[in-house]
Amino acid sequence: MKILNKSKLLESDQLEHTKTERAVLQYMSHPFLVNLIYAFQTSDKLYMVMEFVNGGELFFHLKKEKRFAPDRVRFYAAELFLAILHLHTHNIVYRDLKPENILMRPDGHLCLTDFGLSKILSDHFGRTHTFCGTPEYLAPEVLLQKGHGKPVDWWSYGILIYEMLIGIPAFYSENVQEMYDNIIHSDLVFPSFVDATTRDFLSKLLERDPSQRLGTKSPQEIKDHPYFDSIDWEKIYNKEVDPPFIPRIKNETDTSCFEPDFTNQPPTDSLPETADALGESVQKEFEGFTFVDNSRLRDMSGDLHTSA
């Protein structure tokens, strides 16, 4: 459950980001996107209840294993491509693709989560100028503040694939300013074990000129690249391909695939401190936030009747 303080949202000018996240979660139903179950509010807080995906963050598994086998990376890359494509088809740029924002379901399939930085563009070629994202995955055009659109997601996608294969993001440095300089100027370097097809694929995704980046002219460019020659896209979408890894989960409430530092944190009190934290005129800013996924309620009702 994501809990957001209304006053803090207004003070930090984050209300539009939150409304976008809520809209994306409600309307962008897809096999590889996390599902919103409820959205509701009190006088001073907003609540978004998502499905519990307890296979853990991709970051957890990558940190544990250091890097993944090439075929495993290709499988994950295919599922994530379809998730990003779905967002782009609806003129939504994700803007925060990274292992921490990718969850693994108990069956080994992936789903994107956390749409707080997503932006709904005016059209297919729409651009925005907000400097946002995570340093390791920022595209050159974001750093140079030239305005950016959907191609930033294909850059981050390339960085992510590189990281899954090699164990560290391309252009990485512990010094953030040095890393930014690397992103803008340094050559892309591959270890000797990376094959020629993968090198070509990543080099085209990590093209600094967004107009020439793979996927900019058409996402079909990515699907058609030889890197994905072994992929049956229809089977990937329908989850008919067995995942290369299944997380070890004891039951539906098992949290062992999440970092203990995260799961051991005490929950904060989410009850409003006052009955009328914000004035009526301000509360109107939050109208329409409430949402209930009725299909989920029907499923839960069916489960209760079955168990009874």
C-alpha cells in the first residue's frame, strides 16, 4: 500500500505526478504491469493499494546473483519490452526503469511498478522538460535538458539489459558527476563474453542521439532485432513461455525475497491526525481519486465462497 500525505504533495508540487500514477495504474491493465486494487482517501492522506507481488524486486535477485545468464536476460527483456510498449502506445513515458521498480511474481514473470515519474504526453512525439529519474539510468537528453520523450525509456532499457548481463550499469561511476560525464561522452565498453549480436543491440539502444536510437522510429525495430530472434512474442505476452527462474516462496505472505532492511521497518500510523486537515476548496483537488477494481472484488468473493 502506498500512502501519500496530501499537504506534502501540494507543498512539493507532486500532485500531478500522483494523479498520473493513479490514472496509469487504473487504466493500463497489462500482464507485465502491477495491478491497482483500490484507491481511496481520508481528509489528509491518499492511499493506493496494489496487488502484493512477493517474488521480490529484480534488484534483490540481481544483487544476490551478481548477473544473469544471457537467455534469462533475454526473457526478462522481452517481457519488459511489452510493458514499455503498452505504455508508449498510450503516449505514456515511464521515465524510471530500474531493477528496483521491477517486481517478480511468484511464477517468475515480471511486472513494472511505481509510476510516480510517468508522464502522459500530448501525442506520440510529445516532449517534456522535467529533470527526473535515477542517475544511473538517465538518458543524455535528460542530462543536457534538451527536452525528452519516449526514447528515454529505450535508453534506460538498454542500461538495464547491460546491467543484467554484466552486473553493473553501463557508464557507472560512484561519483555521480563523473557518471553523468560518462553518459554524455564515454565509449560503451563490453566484456569479452558479450556476443556480437548483443553488442549491436545494446549499442543501438544506447545511441546518444534520441532521433537515431533503436525504437524511436518504431518499437518494431526492437522486436525485429536479431537479439530477439528466438522470441515468440505472442507466447511471451500470453505467459506461455516458462520463466527461467522461479523465486523460492513459502506462501502468499512470504516476504523473504525482499531486503530485511525494508521489511523490518515499522509501519507508520496512517490515520489522519485531525478530522479536517485541509480546507474544502483544497480537498476538491483530490476529487475522483477513489477507485475499486470490481473484478478483484468478484474474484475475492468467489474465493471466499469456495473456501466456505
